[in-house]
Amino acid sequence: MFGPAPTLAQATRAVLAFGSLQDCCMQFPEAPHDELRSRSVEAALAALEM
């Protein structure tokens, strides 16, 4: 995500972003797939500050 030598801040944001994608799928299994994907990716990008 942030290259071969990310800072600790960058690495923790990446872990949070990817882990949160999985968490959203498990937390909201009945949500409409396309909307859940869109909202989850938006949240992950916000965690990455992108």
C-alpha cells in the first residue's frame, strides 16, 4: 500500500483498512452487496487518508 518501507502510522492504517473490510462483511451480512461494498471501501479509504 505504502511502498517497501512504510512508517508505523502507514502500516497501522493499512491493517485497519483491510481488517475493517472483512469486519463490515461479517457485521452486515444482510446489507445489499453493492451498497455494502461501496460504503466499506469508502471507509477503508478514509482510514488510509486517501
